Amino acid sequence: MASTVSPLMTAPLLVGSMSSYFFLGAYFVQLLQYISLARKHKERTAVHVIVGLTTTIELLQHALMMHTIYEMFIVRAGNYSFVNTPWSSAALPALNGLVAFLVQIFRIWRVHAFMKSIWGTEYITPFIFLVCFLQCGAAVAATVLFVRSGNNAEQLSFLKPAMITWLSLTIVCDTLVTASIVLPLLKRKSTSECHRSQKIINGVILNAVENGSITLLFAIPYLVVFLKFPNTMLAVPFEYVIGRLYANVLLATLNGRERVKDPEINLNTSGTHTLVFEKTDVESGGSV
């Protein structure tokens, strides 16, 4: 006999999976652009490693997501049960945390490049890294707790401590990274009399704010929805998409370096260019 399941349990799975594939498509479009640019310019090996790891995790996530959807809607068709969901469903928080960790590490390196001449950088950068590492640990903890529950998706309130910690630290980390890039550049801009330098700074600031706000403004409603409806699947679309957003932000940051190039600015296309503001050089490692 077919079991009756609320649409609040099944519909979010479909919405989340379709949205995830949409952003995966956007990711591969950007990946092709990144590969094209990397062929023309000598990119840092570390950047290739980060992009490669991110792409691998993205493919793994979608393979696991496809397995979950197949099990729930085809193998168990008409007899839906969220008490014991497929084993593949448990991996998403940990893998999302790893993708966020890779992207945030990349952006932390940018923070170090922008702020290395500013007093206190030796404390700010390690602190942001610590927050980034903790959010990744909290995401892994969410996966562990879900596995220990027997993959029970009908009672997700027990995940609250791990989810609150993970998403809160993610929000804090994204805010700190963006602010640590933008604030020094605003100061540079206010003291620079070179119009071309100001134009380059505006491009870098815009890129940083765009990329930081995308994930930040997505993580906040994710946290709110999970806290408001902990025992439904309404937060699943956010779970399925947030990792894709981080991956897209990574490539948008890398590909966005072309947007702020200026032929009269000393530019090393290996990923490090120098913006000259009066007597001070800011090595940005590419625009952020």
C-alpha cells in the first residue's frame, strides 16, 4: 500500500536537485573559460589544485545526489520513507563544507595579499583561517550525526547544534573575508589621486562584494529555514545548492581577473599583479 507523504518532504528534493544541476551547468561553463584562460596565461599550481579538488567534489556530490533521488523516487516509488534515507544522502553537508573550505582558503590567501602591509594582518588572517576550519569541521559533524541517527530525515532537529555552528561560522567567515579585502582597498582609494588606479580598485571591490554577498545572502535564509522548519525537507534545496554557489564563486573570482585588467597597470598573468597607488604596491594575486 502506498504511503502518504507530505509534499513538504518530497517536493524540496526535486527542486533542490534541479537547481543543483542548473548551477553545475553554470560551473562547467565557467570551468571551460578558466581552462581557456589558463592555456594563455601561466597559472599558479596551487590554483589548479584548488580548482581540481573543487571539481572532483562537485562531481562526487552530484553522483551521490543522483543516487539519493533514484532511490527515493524510483526504487521506493509509491512507498516513500524518510525514516531511513539512502546512505548517499548523508554525505552532502560534509562535502559542502569541504567545498566552502577550499573556496574560503583561496579567498583568505587574497586577504593576506591585500593586507600584508597592514598592521595586525598576522593576527587577522590566522583568525579567519580558524573560523574557516571550524565551519568545515561543523559540516563534517552534521554528516556524522545524521549517519548516527540512521539517516532519519523525518527528525532533523537533532542536527541543530551542528547546523547552527556550520552556517553561522560560514556567514562569519564570508563576512570577514569580504570586509578584509574591501576596507583596505577603500582606504587605498581615498588616498590615491590616480584615476586609473581608482578604476582598478573599484573593479576589485565590486568583484569581492559580488562574490562574498552571493554565498552570504544564501547561507542566511538557509539557516532561517532550517531553524523554522527543522523536521521538513524545506532546507534541502539550500543544502543542494550552497556548495554549487561556492564553486561558482571560485571560478567567477578567477575569471573575473580579466575584467579589471588595464594595459598600463603592471600585470603578471600568472595570477599576481601589482596595483601601484602612489608609493604603495598592493600585490593582489589577481582580483578578488
